[in-house]
Amino acid sequence: MPEPTLVIRGGDVVGPAGLTRADVAVAGEAILAVAESIEAPRGVRVLDAAGCLVGPGLVDLHTHLRQPGREEAETIETGARAAALGGYTAIVAMPNTEPAIDAAGVAAEVLALGVGCTAEVAVAGAITVGRAGHALAPLAELAALGITLFTDDGAGVQDGALMRRALDYAKGLGVTLAQHCEDNCLAAGGAMHEGSWSSRLGIAGIPAAAEEAMVARDIALSRLTGAPVHFLHMSTAGSVDLIRRAKEEGLPVTAEAAPHHMLLTHALVADYDPVFKVNPPLRTDEDVAAVIAGLCDGTINAVATDHAPHAPEAKDVPFDQAPPGMLGLQTAFPIAWEVLSPHLGPERVFALLSTQPAVIAKLTATDPRGAGHSAHGGLVEAGATANLCVFDPGATTVVDPAGLASRSRNTPYAGRTFTGAVRHTVLRGEAVVIDGAAQR
Amino acid sequence: MTGTQHLLSVADLGPEGIGEVLHVAEAFAEVERRSMPKVPTLRGKVVATLFFEESTRTRLSFETAAKRLSADVLSLAVASSSVKKGESLRDTVETVEAMGIDAIIIRHSSAGAPHQVARWVERAHVVNAGDGWHEHPTQALLDCFTVRQVLAERKGAAPDELGISCFEDLRVLIVGDVRHSRVARSEVLAYTALGAHVTLAAPGSLLPPSLEGWPVEVATDLDAALADADVVSLLRLQAERGSGSFVPSLREYTAGWGLTARRAERLAEHTIVTHPGPMVRGVEIASDVADLPRTVVTQQVANGIAVRMAILFLLLGGELQGLAEVPAVA
């Protein structure tokens, strides 16, 4: 039996038998043993996990890394560091870079830049060339690099016939198309949720119907084509309801929601601070409650950050001119914990942030294609890849924008305190975060 | 409003603050009637107007007000400024403030821009001269000032004697493109703060998407609402903001929602008609109606100067006591 190279001591392990107090021994990239008491040989690093949950490393389906093109806002390296600090071992880079990830060359570059970072970087490819919504991107060439998710995120595919064609084409590739649901005609010019606050503030609004119209359309297209559709960042009660009914019908649809849509509302825009501008926009209390209910009853499969860094100068402009988006990687788990743990046990919270997103992104098994990736989202047991997140529910996370690992500072949670904190992150057996500090 | 640093929204004032502005504006209206309508109140102060959007009357009105208070006035012509070279609003504002400006009067097409500017400045006072569809506080204040003036004149009293109680239960009808109107939002706040009943009348496409939290009623029958109104505030159909496509045609808009000569005949004798200007005769108001004595558009423009003098005076901390004795500047 090989010697352990790392021991995680005294945590509550999210394993096949439920939650168990145990030590976890890691050897190389794999979990060697999970047992009540494991001796650490001299010189082997021991991570204290007393009072902590030891679960699978988190998987983010929705990360904007801005490289190539907007390196002043984020790079793959800084984004991956923020991810590790947030407990993530794998993140899916969105394709709305400049240029967009709509060709194998750009995808390969991003995958190569992700190698050796503190979280594994998978890539979502664009559905259409330049994300312009006119012609299909080379889905098969991108799929050959191991890309399993495609989206024009930042925009929805407006042309229903083109989306239908993409779904028909994608079926044979075994990949999933993911939609940013926003009808551009209904949303045109909008900068926040259309409702009581937009009316008072004199800001053009994005009605809930702009999202729901496309959710409804793509549910119909999933029914028509039989192809799976993943619905990105669901933000309205109506969307959650549509997804719930589509699932009851047995359609192959999945959905995600972002932490900010589980916590924040449009009332925060009252002072016109662009840090609260995001797309889909912050909506009403009723929408927040519906998103939480959808996460709790299984309608929404995953919590995904929609981490969207923007350089200070980009956000320091009038509200309607600012780009939408907010940081999310380093605050997602504490927020999800605070919002969901009153309703769900720890295993279910880890399922929403790790296992289920790993299934959607097909990251549950090693894949040698592209840059190659290890297995994520599995239960903590001997033989599994040691991709782990150690979370301390008894600690607190205080959000200090200046202390974030991202190159940008656009967190909407500045000064806020959340229950629970990511303590350690282990990537392929390497402790990349120890006691809340990035190790490289 | 003593001690307030900025005027961003009518909501910053409250009924007492509005009353104070109206009171001080009366004093300046008196100054305006002098042969040399200028006082040294703000001598040495520098006021900058930053208009990022077209304007004739508001800009001239603010600049005239500042000059009558003996402030120095700087006017940023956006078309020929660094803004055209790509300078951000924040850098423009910080540059202006670094020159020792005491007050920044800003108009911007983005709602909330003055609020952001107010967060960026250190000591300058910021006055909202219109931000997108959001607010135009000084317009609403001068509308209230004008209405009170007319009511006082009819009673043969001085406006100041009426205080703000003359607005109690006054029935104000705001007609037109409320959705895209910053004047409407400020008027609703001002009139309702003073105790008036406000009713909105517009086609559904020109009402705000939600009126939740607005202390207003919505008229379904314009003709009935007109007959019932003490004050009718007409809004311009903002064709340049795309409002044209919110109604089938200007003809249909005028037929349904314009103050035509036929509709004007049904107004009560005492009803006052206001319009923030610029008027589009033949669309929201018939030309004949625009020229009726009850239509107080030119008084509004004239009063704008006194009201803006009051705002600048109150924000920049001039001394009101003894104003009547202050001799005009030679």
C-alpha cells in the first residue's frame, strides 16, 4: 500500500455512506483511504478539518475568464486562483472572449493556458460563429477537443430555426447546448429588471418575459428534437415553473441558478451602483424565493456562479452604459450554504455545487482529449481522484473586494459577512488552498 | 434643505424643503423685478454646467440664475470637450472639481448619472438638471412655484402667505408620455409630498411598466379627468427617445390624449395648464390652447430662474437674511 502524501483530519466526509466523521488519506492524485483514524507519516502534510465538511471539489458551469481579449479584467490563471479559493476544482470557461471560442484554435489556446492552474479549466464552445447568431460554429471540431457544452452566453440564439438546427446537429455529437435565455426584442435597451424599481428609477427594464419566452421556446425545441438543453442562470419564477413542467414531462432539460439570484433583488439598484448590474438582472423577492424553491425540489440542477469580472473603469460609468456582470467564485459556496442549508443537508448542497454540475459538463470521469481533465464531483471514497473541497460551516466569510484573487473588484457583496468559509481545496492531491490561503 | 449637499431628487427635499425653496425663490423673484436684477450673494463661487444632452431653457436658466447671484459660471460644451476624446464621466467630473468648482449642474441621458457624480466629488455640490427618464427636480419645483403664484394672484395674496397649504387636496392631472418623462417623476414626488392628488393619463404604452409604490391614480377617461383637474401638466411626446413607436401615429395620439381646443373647452374655469417645454404645438397641445391665459408656459420659464437661484443659494450657503436690503451690484 502506498504511503499517504496528504492527510485531511477529523472532518465530516461526504461519502457513499452519507456524512461520516473520518480522516482522508491522499496518495499522489488519488484518495488512498477514508477511515476513522489515519496515521500521517512524518513529514506528510496534515490538514485540520475539525468541524468541517469534506466534500468533492466544486464544479462551476459558468465562469467568465476573459482570456483571450480582456486580460485587464481577468486571466485564466487569476480566475482559476479565485476558483480554488472558492472551493472549486473545475470551472467551465464561457466562450464570450475576444475572439470568441468559436474555433478549435482559440479553444486549444484556452485549454492550454488552463494547464497547471489551481483549478482545472474546461471550455464551453460557441454555438454560432462569433456568437453572432447567424451561422453554426464548428461544433464537431470543438467536440473533438473534449468540449461538451456549447453556448453563445452573453446572448441567446435569437433565431429559433438556427437553434433547432444546432440541436439536431449536436445530438449526434453527444454534447449539450446551453442557452442564455433572453429575447433581444423584449429586452432591448434594458439595464435592470423591469418592475417597480425600474419604473421609479427611470431605467429601461428587462421584463421577466424576455427570459421566459426563450425558455418556453427552447423547451419546445427540446421536445421537437429530443436533444438536451441546459438553461443558464435561471432568474424568474416563471422560468423555474417552465423548467419544472418540462422535467415532469420527461424532457432532457437541465438548469442552473446563480448565487446572486438566490440572494439579491432589484431594490439594490436604488443608488444606481453598476456593481449591481448583471444579466439576467436582479429580480424580485418572489423570483428569489422561486429560484431557491427550484434548487430545493430538484427543478434547478446546479448552482453556477456566472463569475463575470469587469475592470474598474468599465464599471465606473453611468448605470445604463456599464457592462453587466459580477464576481462570484469566491462567494458562491458561503452564499449557497447560507441560503440552502436551512432546507437541504450538506450532501444535497454539495450535489448542487459539485456532483450535478460535473454531470452536466461531463467532468465526472477522466478525459484525455483536449488538455485532459480528471474526475470531479464524485463522492469522497478510496480510489477516487483527490479533488476536494473542505468547507467550515462554523467559520464566516467576510467579503473584502481588495482581498479577492480576481483581477477585478466588482463584487456586489463588499463588506458583507456570510456563514461558512472554504478552508482547504485539494486539486489532484495537491493542497492548492490551505486555511483560506492560496498556495500558489 | 439647509445642510443638504446635493439636489439629486425631489425626494431629497420633503415638504418642508420644497416649502423652503419656494420661500427663498419668492425673494429672488423680487430681485428679478429690480432694474438691476443682480445680487452679490455668491460672489467668488464658481458654478459649472455640464450638459451631456441637448438643452436650451434649462441650461440658460441655470446660467442666468448663477450670474444673477454673482457666481462665476463655467459651461462645459460637451461637443468640443475631452468627452469626445473618450474621457469618462468620472474623469471629466474630477477634472472639473480639481479646478475648484463649487457646484456642478449636470444633465445626462443616463438615469442616475448625477447620483454617481455625487459619490465621486469631494466637496462640490451636485444639482440634477435632468437625468434620463428619472428626474428633473428643478422643473417640478418651478412648476409648483408657478402654480402657487397663480393661486395667490387669484386670491390677491402674496404667494408666501399661502405657504404650502395651497397644494393640499389640489387635483393635478399629468397627461402624456409619463414612461419616458423625468418631469413627470419629479412632479409626482413634489405634488404628492405637498399633499396634492395626482392622476396620470396616458395610453398604456406610455405609462411606466409598474406603478407599484406610486401614490397616484390612473385615469381611464381623459375627458372626465380633465373636467376634474385643478392643474393639468402636459408632457411632450419624446419622439427623439423613440416614443413615436409607442403610439400608432401622432394623429392618433393627439386625438386620444392631446389637449385639443375641444377638450380645453371642458376644463373648469380655474384650471391651470403647465408644460415643461419645449411644446410641440398640434401634438400634445393645440396651438390656440397654448396661447390661452390659463396656459402658464412663459411664467414657468421666467420663474425657473428664481427657483434655480434659490437652489444654488441654499446649497452654496449664501446668507438670506437682509437680502432685501442688499443693493444690486453696480
